[in-house]
Amino acid sequence: AQSVSQHNHHVILSEAASLELGCNYSYGGTVNLFWYVQYPGQHLQLLLKYFSGDPLVKGIKGFEAEFIKSKFSFNLRKPSVQWSDTAEYFCAVNPSGTYKYIFGTGTRLKVLA
Amino acid sequence: SAVISQKPSRDICQRGTSLTIQCQVDSQVTMMFWYRQQPGQSLTLIATANQGSEATYESGFVIDKFPISRPNLTFSTLTVSNMSPEDSSIYLCSSKDAVQETQYFGPGTRLLVL
């Protein structure tokens, strides 16, 4: 069955530290890839997405993600986190040609000021 | 991107009762979806709300338990019927239009069943 794994369930960082959140999926075909963020008390928002082309995609607020097809991965990165990045981050995979999104279980990030 | 609102934002219900959740999108969209997010778990797709026809349910979800309506291209409802404490969850509405291969989400409805 198709699945998405986010291995880090909880991450605690100090401000200015670098961030990398892992996302791996199991699907052999072409996929569209997404990272969503949910800030405390707010709804799920799109952070960035990858459909095709340059495997390094840049999103809002200084986030970026790299699609490595051979590793079935789409890891999220930010070189220097801020306290305001405290949120829950979800990776999602959409097999091309379908409407279904398969979500990971999410990673709770806490940034200490 | 579409702006999506949901009502109610939260509710506490007694077991055996039903709750209808409304989802309103600020523009016409081709597809609307309903998800469930149980505590500590990922988002799970319940069904696709089809305009003018019956919803398409995912494995493990049935129409009798989660009846869905979609009378037009901007509005949908999800009813959680004959609730039990296991139905306590966040229910999310999302939409996707024909051009963007991206789903946008509403704020969710937090349901607690006692």
C-alpha cells in the first residue's frame, strides 16, 4: 500500500539552528509532492510543492525541499529556524493522475527562543 | 488559492447523536474532499464530495455513517451520524480546482463525543 513516512515525530531546536525534516514515500510511479504546515491554532497551509523540473524547490518563509527520486524522499530544510517556525509539518504525496493525497503522520517542531 | 471556511469550528456532542459540518469555498472548485485527523495520527481521506451525484467513499468509510452533500460548486456538508467517542477527531474540508494540482484546507472542525 502507498504510504508516507515522517521519521521525526518531535523535533526541538534552538533559534538559528538548521532544520531538516525527513519524508519518504512508497510509490513507484510519478508523484506530486507537498509540505504543509499547521501553526498553533491555525489551519493547514501549503508550504511548498513539487510537480516537475528542478528537484530543489523553494517555498515560503525560507523553507526549501529536495526531491531525490532514487531515495523516494522529499526532505524539508531551513538553514536557520525562528521561534515563529514552531508548528506541525506534514508531508503529502499525490500519485500523478489521481486526486488522492497521502499524508505522513506529521512532525511537531518546537523552536526555543 | 481558495479560501475555505467551516462551521462549527468545534463541538461537544453526546453519543448517539449526529452533527453536520458545513464547508464553504470562496470560489467555484471542481473537487471537494473530507478528511479526518484523529489525535496523534495523519490525515485520512473520508470521501470526495461530488457535485450533483453521490460522494465517493474511501475504504473503511460508508455513506450511512458519513452522509455527504454537495449541492453546488462552492458548498458541501459532512454529517457524522450516530456518534460514538471513537468519532472524536478533527474533520477537515479541502478543495482542488481544475487548474492547480493542489489541495487547500479549511480550518477544521474539532469534535468531541462524550
